[in-house]
Amino acid sequence: MSTIYRLDASIRPEGSVTRSLANTLQTELESGLDEFTIIHREIGLTPLPATAWGNALAAGATPAEQRTADQNAATALATELADELVAADALVFAVPLYNYGVSAQFKSFADLLLTEPRFAPGAPQALAGRPAFLVTARGGGYGPGTPREGWDHSTPWNVRLLRDIWGLDLELIEAELTLADVNPAMEALRPLAAQNLENAHAAAIAHAQALVASLAADEESAA
């Protein structure tokens, strides 16, 4: 049985592109896997407590018998988050670009996890080599030659965390121009936006199929 971890950081319950792309990825995985478990962590609509990171940091510098109830709750939450990640055979992180930077919800998630011993800087990489997907969406265009080239300060940071710090075997699934349908100033870009979104869903399907094949091969070799 395979365990798939999925995190959603979008603040939109409906109309979210990252949720839609993650749904496509998850549906394709479910259709290809005989047995599976989904671990779903929702941080966009149910954010982690804003005080958790500070309390977890303070707990790390406080003897266990002297910790406050809030510090104990924060360390327990960090452990819960870490347990979910470590239990997964593959991981999906659906994280949109907000205001040119890292989603506050995802940053809180990462900061809290970095207080957990298995994910602390310099610790052995608990997730090293595991397949993972970063699903992201950007309302405008940020590619080479565009007026806002270099303004996406989310994707590079997320890749640094997931690939370089946590050691995941990471693939990107990206959609741009997602505001074209609602922004009159972007009307001329709507055909390009539609094609971009179609390509992103196709990439999600292709990556899911490749992962299913890889997991099946791993099961056969372990049999």
C-alpha cells in the first residue's frame, strides 16, 4: 500500500488553481494505485496557530519539566506534522504565489517543522530521495523577458526548502496567467492562459502516471 501526502495552502475553498491541479494529480494517482492512503494537511483554510513556531522554539531551550502548556502543544503539533511527512511514500505540496512571496501559511508550516529534531537544520534528511511535487500558480506572467521577471519570490524559496534542505526528489507543476479571465487588462492573454493551464493539468497527469509506474516497480523489487 502506498501513502500519499497532500498539503493545500490556498486560501480559496473554490476556484483555486493549485487545488484543481492537485486534484488532477491525486485523481490520476488513485486511478493507478491498487491500494493507497491519503494524508491531507489543510493549512490554507485551517492555518496553523500563529504562536506555534515561537512556542516550539522556546520549548527547545526549556527543560521538559519546565515547559508551559502552550510550548508542549507546539512541540506536539510539530511532531504531528513531521510524522505525517515521514509516513508518506510520495508528497504533494500545493502552494500558490501570494503577493510575490511565500504563502504565509506555508512559511508557518515550514518554520514549525524546522523546530522538529528530524527536520532541524543539519539533521539527517528524513525525506531524502522521496518523490514529491510542488504545485504552484501565479496570477500574472513572471518568465524571462516579462516586466515582472524575478518577482516570484515563492517558487525558488519553496524549491530550496523541499529539494535542497529536505532532500526530496522534486518535480514542479506550474500555471501562470491565472488571473487573465477576471482581469480586463489581461484579456489578450486569455488564450495563452488557457493553454498554460491545460499544459499544467497534462503535466500533473504525466507526473502521476510516472510515479505510479515507479511505485509499482519498487513494490515488485521488494516482493
